[in-house]
Amino acid sequence: MIAVLDYGIGNLRSAEKALVHLGVDARLVTSERQARGATGIVLPGVGAFGACIRALRSSGLERVAMNALAEGTPFLGVCVGLQMLYEASDEEPGERGLGVLEGRVRSLPSGVKRPQMQWNVLLRSERSRSRLLEGLGDASWVYFVHSYAPEMTDDVVATCEYGGVVVAAVERDSLWGTQFHPEKSGATGLAILRNFTRQCA
């Protein structure tokens, strides 16, 4: 069972529906008890960093996320769900993130329309052997809706071009994250989610 953390922010059901479409037992969970025994965790996120991290903490699901990460349970953060894994965000400087990944979330480059709300091409790191992006072609289009993105670190496995280099996906051991929305990215997004579910099997 893959648990999709439902902390009451945004349309979290779309991630669950995409996984169910792949034939996976995916469930929205609102408590630690419901998440017990999950073989994978998905942390979606839509909206503002501060509102999402506060809702995650007040729901009690922060503990579920941190326990899963500590135990090496396959974990996928999506959009703001990825951003919350970092130490902090320029969107709300006074609010600390989960701090699982080093670095901050920064505003998109100046001179571009914010948010980036469009399809864009994934540019995979030449030195990356990402399990999440395995089998994707050289010109894989995915859908973004965001005004902020993590800064470049050694965990980055893919970027996109939007007024400069923008982080699109990260990977560290059993932790994966996408700044884009795989559940809204057609066949490419489903392939990425399928790769994730294989790690959960």
C-alpha cells in the first residue's frame, strides 16, 4: 500500500488517482494509524510553502513523513511536497522546512513570468543514473505550476530551462522529489510514477 499524505491542503486526490490508475493500492491517509504498514509514501503539495508546512505539522503527518524517511521507506515529494523537504524557503523565511535535504527553496529567476505554469522539457543530469527517471526519452515533457524551486545541490537529477537553470527533480537513496506534477504530465508522468511504485514493491 502506498500512502498519500492528506493534510488538508490542495487537491491531493489527483496524486492518489494517478497511482490507482496504475493498478496500485494507493490511499489518502490522515493519521499515523492509517499510514501504518505503507510500503511507500507520497507527499503532495499545492499552494504556499508556509501554509503547507504548517498544515502538515498540525495534522500530525509530519511524524509519518519523518519516520518513513528515517526508515528508508520509498518517499516521493511532489511540487511543494518537494520544497518542504528542504531547510527553508524564501517564500516564507520565518518558517523552517523538514530539513531532510540541505539547502533552500528560491524564487524563480527574475525576468520570467511567475508562476511557471506550462509544459517544459526535462534536462537530465549527464552523471545521473536516476531510478525515478529510468526509461525516459531525451525530450520528456512534464507540467509545472510553481514560482519557487530548490537551489542546485548534488541531489539534483534533472532540471528545466526557465530564465535559467531550474531544479526539476532530485533523488537521494530512497527519497525522490519532483518540482513538476507527474500526475498532470501525461504518459511521461505515469512512467515516473510507475518507476516509483516499483521501488515500493
